[in-house]
Amino acid sequence: MSVTASAIRTAQRVDRFTYAIRNIVAEAKKVEAGGKKVRYLNIGDPNQFGFLTPPHLIEAVIKAMRDGHNGYVPSPGIVEAREAAAADFVARGVNVSADRVLITSGTSEGIELALTGIVDEGEEVLVPSPTYPLYTAVLAKIGATPAYYRTDHTNDWQPDLDHLRSQITAKTRALVVIDPNNPTGAVYPDATRRALIGIAEQHGLVILADEVYGDLSYDGPVPAMAALDNDAPIISYSSLSKAYLAPGWRAGWMAVGSSPRLDPALAAIKKLADGRLCSPGPMQYAVTAALTGDRSHQVSFRKELRDRAELTTKRINAIPGMSCVMPKSAFYAMPKVDLPPGKKDTDFVLGLLRSKGVLTVYGSGFGTALEDGFFRIVFLASRQELDAIYQDVADFTAQFRSA
Ligand SMILES: Cc1ncc(COP(=O)(O)O)c(C=O)c1O
């Protein structure tokens, strides 16, 4: 037996793979090790800030376990959950039957299944800039390339449709639409959504409609994109993570739209889903409970979110050299700081962390340019905590810009 001292080589795809929202935690741990308290505003997890899972969902999971539903379940999910998800889509105007619904380990797994099932190595996918970084991370894994289309902070973070059109090539396969949006909090008007569908249809693209924040628009639930055109090839996703306050359960669902043009994609996704056996069984009973039961927690959650969004926008816009578009949904804001010459968004975010113990995420982790000075704040903390945090952000920004 030969013995060598060299480390095991890793795959090149890992070099391309980044997920800034969690990668940055290593820096925060170093700051904590130095004795400073860190306020984590990097991950969008409502549970960490006292927004708790509705009890009837917890009961549903416990009951499922007690009733002995602890074995494998069918790869696309238990029938009850698939039917509940299909009925929920139908109630939102999307004509989809339960056999076109899969229960997944969060929206994340649905995204990965769809991109893996549809996009080949070397092909391209339109993703918004800024984007939720899982899309680019999965594309890195499968050897495909993101083509960023601009969303414009001077226009309420709406997509720039001309720029989007200019990004389409013969290799483009799919259009990712995150609406309501993370990281910007934007909600798109119907006219924009119809225009996006029109562009996708013109170029033969499948739309991946990420609707994980669909019920967290402050003005109430946003209609599903597929409801605008049931014949368009649209795959829709959501989960229990955000609007049902159970992100750790890894329970979500996807609907492969009723267009027969999606039949091969549905077959491919189901084939891939077989290989990962199933998503966690007991949590699927909570999907049924969530989609057929009481949703009143969402009313108070939306109100709390709107309050925090207003506070955040007001406080950030009062800081010299900083601006912030008011979010219309979810719990993220994407402010912009005017960077001194030569400085990057990473310098600002790491400086804020090291100086004040406030952990945010640099915009370049979501695909914006390093020199544009965007960063993302998760504003789920209490008003009192946010007040103190924004004072720290103001103090640090003054120091950073004058240095
Ligand atoms: C836009 C978007 N899509 C998908 C996800 C992943 O959610 P899930 O927990 O359902 O996998 C997130 C999580 O933050 C998100 O913001």
C-alpha cells in the first residue's frame, strides 16, 4: 500500500460555488471569538426572532410521527399534501392537478430539481440581479451559467425588460422570476409579469416562478404568476419556510404547470426525485395542515413586517450617503451606501461587522457589482433592537465614509 501525504483533491465545481449568506458567518464567528456580541441580520429565519410556527402545524407533525408515519413516503410526496398544494394553486387561479405537484425539501430542492432536470452544462439561465444566490450556486454545480438581468433600484427594483431581452442568447433555457423578491422586497405589477411571460414565450424559455414570499406582501397575498397564463410553461414554488414560519423543517412544494410542453420536464424532475427517495415524511402532513387550515398568523406577521420595513427605510434614508428603497414584501432591505473611491461592498459589510458586531450581507453576494455599494439587511429583529442597530449603522457609515 502506498502512502502519500497530499490532501484529497476537491472538485473544481466547488471553486465556482458560493453562498454568501452563510459563507459570511465564518467572519462573524471570528468577531465573536474576539469577545464582541454579533447581531445576525444575514439569514431570513423568522423563528430566530420570535415569530413562531403555528401550533396546528406542529401538532400535525407530532401526530404523523405518533401515528407511525415514519417510513419512506412516495418520491413526489404523500397524496394528501400534493392534493392540498394543488387545491391551493387552483384557489389562486393556477389549473394544476396533484399529479403535477411534488413535495420537496423546501423551495431549495425544487429549484435544484428543476434546474438539474432542464438545463444542460454550458447553457444559460436568466436570473435577476440582485438574485437569491441559490440559483447561481446550483448553476455552478451543474456547469451552467447565470445571465443576470438588471432590476433597477431607481425604479423600485423592477426588472429592466430591455436589459433582460439583451441577455438572451441561443443557449438561454430558463427565466427565474423571484416575485415577491429576496433580496429587494419588490413586488412586480401584473403588467410586468405578463411582459416577462411574453418574453419567455417568444424565446421558448421555461419560467421558474419563485413564490416563497407570495403570502408576505404587506398588502396581502400576491397572485401566482401562472394564474396569468395557464398555458405558459411555468414551474411555481413555495414552502413552509417563510409564510408558515417553519424553515428548519425543509418542507416545500412545486407545481409543474399544466402546459403539455412541460410534460418532459415533469418526467425528468420526477425521475431525479426518485433518486433522492423522498422529502421528510412527517413534515408533509404539516403541508396539508398549512394549506387547508387557519392562516390568520399571516395577517399579524405581514403587519409586523410592514412596520419594520417602514422603520428600516426611514432610518437608513436618514443616514448621509445611504439610500434604501422601501420593501413591499418579506423581511429584507437592500440599501446602497456611497462608497469612498477604491472601496467595495465587502469592505463596508466586514467593517460594520468588525466595528459594531452587525452582520449583514454584501450585495456582490447577490450578484451586484462590488463597487455599487449594496448590502442586504434582514429586519426581523424587534423595533427596539433595530433602533439600536441602525444607530450603529449610522455611526459606522460616518466613520467609514470619512476615513
Ligand atoms: C427567494 C428564495 N427562494 C428560495 C428560498 C429557499 O427557501 P426554502 O427554505 O423553501 O428552501 C429562499 C430562502 O431564503 C428565498 O429567499
